[in-house]
Amino acid sequence: MDETGEEGGPDEAVAFIAETVTELVKLAERHRLEVLSHLLGMAKLEAEERLRLRSKRKLS
């Protein structure tokens, strides 16, 4: 557990967010919710970038 009493830490949270937001983007696109799709897509890109940086950090 981390200091908030929750399971996992920031790395796990980012991985979960990246996975979940991908599904939300698909849902928004399916229902032609363009603005939501765009905003969720931006969140997806941010989460993926954090995952990429995390992987790069672990390789160093």
C-alpha cells in the first residue's frame, strides 16, 4: 500500500488510466461525441507518454 492507503502507486495508476481511457475513447467515437473523444484522446496520449517515460527510466 502507498501513503494514501490505496493499492499500487503512480505507475500502476497511469497504466490503469491508459487502459481505461482507451475504452472511453472508443465509446465516445462510437456515439460521435467528438469533443469528448478529442479530450479523452489527449488524456490517452498523456498517459502513454508517462508509460513511455517510466519504461525509459527503468531501463536506465
